[in-house]
Amino acid sequence: MKIRQHPRMRGILVGDEVYSYPHKIFARVADVFPAAVCVKIGILSIDEPMEITLAPQLWRADDIENLSVCRYCGCRENIHTVTETGIPFRICATCSTLPDEAKAPPVA
Ligand SMILES: [Zn+2]
């Protein structure tokens, strides 16, 4: 059986910042799989002594958005951060000059 790559996994690189909708947290990609990414989550232990450990988690491509690329065209050049929605995303210079209705839908 051939493993098909999830469309959203195109262009995701190790080190990219991704947001998980179900977990509502951000993380950095540590490894990339055909339909998921491995991220390292800082977990605070409240047992003595308090400490933060990094735990690997697998996030499904369906549940995440890659915040390191332009949300509309997926490019990595001339991108800047938009924070007005509460979830920061990045948009490139070309897409930011387009009116909303001319933008491609967010990469899904
Ligand atoms: Zn763009």
C-alpha cells in the first residue's frame, strides 16, 4: 500500500511553527510524517521538584495549521505576521495586497 501524503503536509519542514486546533497550543515541528507531525510539548510537572519535561506528541495533519508559511499560497518569502484574530498567522507581501475575495482560501 502506498502512503499518500496529506495535502497540508506539503511544505511542512522540521522547525516550522504549527498550531493545533484541538489542543489549542503551538509547537515546533520535530519530525515530519506523511499525515502527521511529531512535536515536542513542554509539560510542567507539579510534583516535587517542579520541572518542565519535553514530551513528543504526534499531531494529525487534519488538526494543525502551519504558521510558518503564507496562509493563502504557502510560500515562505516576504511573509509577515498578522495577529488580529488571536491566532497569529503569516501572509506574504503578494497576498496581503489582494482584496479578501481574491485571496485563495486558506490552505486546507
Ligand atoms: Zn501568499
